[in-house]
Amino acid sequence: MATFFQAVADGDIGAMNEFMDADDFDIDAKDAGGFAALHHAAVAGEAAAGSLLVECSADVNVLDDQGNTPLMLAGRHNKRLVASMLLWGGADRDPVNERGNTALHEAAASRARDVAWLIVENGGDQCMKVQNNEGKTPLDIATEVGADEEMLEMLQKALDDVS
């Protein structure tokens, strides 16, 4: 039988419900690698599975062992629908992981323009000035990785708007 985390990553809502029906079920439990179920949903791009977790009171800001939130992983893996669902569910845009990156830094590093736009448009514009452990802002990172012109312009406009 698959684990709960595998059911989430596979988007198997039926199997997820079976696990969640257990009396001692902990929706924010972590696997051996330090990921909670929402981290698995974010990496796999399973917005429906993530939405079910959020509806069942999963912590949208749960941290993995490196300090990553599910929103950071949605940015890193360019999962726009998951990012949208997490933001709708109240995900915080401001936390930083062990590298000093916010979710916007992670989206910039992955050239995930749509995820970056969602973060900026949903209150994450203040992250534009945050410098990570290497002293880089999201715009610095996007420029460094060769993000497309549209993303660079969007990030520059967001930076100008908060300056």
C-alpha cells in the first residue's frame, strides 16, 4: 500500500481520504526527508491534493528541514496552480529558508514567471528588497539566470513600486 505522501504526490484523493479518516492522523506530519504532505503536493504540482490538505487545516507555512515552505517549493518547481492555491489558502510570502531565499527568490531562480507574478500580485512585492545570504534580491537572481525580458520587467516594476 502506498504511503500518504505518495498518495498526495500522485494526486490520489481517494487514498488521501482513507489515510485522513484515521483517528490518529496528523496532517502536518513529516516524512523521513523532512517534507510534510503540502511539500509533496507543491513539488508534484498537485493543486487538487494540496487544496484538500488546506481545506483540512494543513499548515500552509509548514517548514521542511531546510526552512522551505510549500510556496517556496512551488516557485522552485514552477508550479503555478499550486502557488495560486497556497496563496489563496493564506501562505506567507515573507519567510526565508536557510539560504536566505523567499518564495520570490526561488521563483526567480527557476525563471518561474507566472509564480513570481502571483507572489508579487498577492502581497509579495515587499520581498523585492530582501537580499538572500549571498546579498542578492529576486531581480538579481532572475537577471543572473537569464530570465526572459517579461519577467525581468515585471520584477523591475515591482521593485520600483516599493522603492
